[in-house]
Amino acid sequence: MTFFAGVLLLLPTLFWNQGPQSANTLRQAGIHEIAVPPDLASAWKSVSGFAIQTADPGQLTKLPAPGITIRNRQASATQAPWVVSNGWRLLRQPDGHFYYDAPGAAAALAAAEAFMYNAQAVIHTDEAGLAPLGQMLKFLTTVGPKDLPPKVNIAFVDDGSAASGEFMNLLVRRNLLFKVVKSPDPKADLNVALGEPDYPKSEASNPALLAEKVRANLTDPKRLLRIYGSEVVISRLMGTRDQGRIYLLNYAGSKYPIEGVRVKVLGNYSQPRLENPDASQTDLMDISRKANALEFTVPQLNNFAVVNLTR
């Protein structure tokens, strides 16, 4: 069954279920490519200046809007942010087709998340979300090349269970870089599977504990990428021998900018370069090069940033 009609979607795309009378609203947001329900396709294709795809939300995998929620810590009066990330879902279904319902500023986060994981996705939002989404989509067209492979430490053997899904969710939230595999990978720094002695199924109800065990077994010195200074920033590392790219997504969104995000990446990189959607900050701070590692600080992370690396 065809989920998206026409050419393959290379970037996240707005799903818009309003008719051509709303064309000026989209133009004002800088959006010129949309996916529409099949029954609106003919009407929209008569409107100049728009690239039109069709999509049936009923045939797509629904994803929650990315962001944060606040949870009370047990036995404490403090509140801790819980990141609502779909990273593990997108890694689990690399050939999937996804649908976000993301109102307001969450639309931009959804676009950045789908892009970060190279996912085929459409994003439905309200009028308040159009301008942030348009700004993000414009930025994403400038990020390239888009075919850099992911760099990971961990091979996660996924049994398809809900418990393994929660396990992977915590790995994503802990910035423990992994790929999903069907069988152990001898080239990985660490192979992980629920049900192994170190990760028994009896502990599946406590995925946070399992994630900490993974971190301990991997050891921090081997981690390809580490993020300091925030619980709500999730990262991904892409690259080849000669170039790399770090994606940084602040799930608290532009409403709560994060100041002073410290990043450490393994590799003999020498020229980190920061790019972000609003171009408010292009200079990295406190760049430090050590043996086979590079550290730097992103002064302010609004919602999404890309750090390009060269040797």
C-alpha cells in the first residue's frame, strides 16, 4: 500500500487538511511543499507555487508530539523533566512512515526529530505551528550532505517487545548511541539484549536501571559522544572517517533555551562549526582538543543545532 503518493519525501513535510483558500497562510509561513489528503489533491495541484504530495494518516504510524513533561521525583519535592522522544521508535522502524500531530512550537521539534533520525514523516499542526515549522524546514534544506552514516557504540538486539522499546527509549534519553540489529554485531563496542545475564527480563520494569548498566558496561571513556549540562538535550552523531556531524535537539523547545551545553566527541576533529535555525549564535566557546577527543560549548541551544566537524 502506498503511504505517500509521488516522489519519496526527502524532508519532513507539513500535512495540511485545509483547502487552497489557505494558500496565503502557508506562503506567509514560508511553506511551499505540503502533503494533503487524497480528496484535496486535485484542488491543490491547481495552485501555483506549491509542491503537492498525498498522504493518508490512517495508514501512517502515529507519533506523540515531542517535548517535555514534568514529573515529581519520588520522595522529593523537586520536579524532573521527562523527555517525550520518538527516537527509539524511528530507529526501530527505519523504513516506517510516520504522522505527527504537533501543535504550536512542537511542530518545529517534530520536524527536527524526524530529520535527525532520517525518518519519512508528515507533520500536522495548527496555524500557531506554521511559522516555527516553516523556519525549521527552511533550515533543514541547508543541512548537507544528508547521507552521512550514524556512528554508534552499541548494537541493540531488539526482540520487538514493549519492554525492549522502553529499554531503547532510555538509551536514547541517556545519549547512549546505538543501532538496532537482529543479531549481535562483533564490531560493536557493546552488544545489548533484554534477557541477557546483565539485562535480565526480571528488571524490565526498571529500564532506567538497565540503561545505567549499559553505560557502566560500555564505560564513559569509550562513548563516542557525551552531552553535559542538560537532561533534555538528545544528540546523534553521524560521520565518516574525514567528517562528522552532531545533531543537538532541545526537547524543551525554544520556550526554554538551554545555556552552556558542553559536548565531547571522540575523534581527531579540528574545525567544529555551529549552525542553527535562527542563526542567533554561530560561535562555539571553550574549544578544547585533547588526545583523540574534541570538546566545546554551545552557548545557547534554542531548539535544534548542527555542529559540523572536519579533521
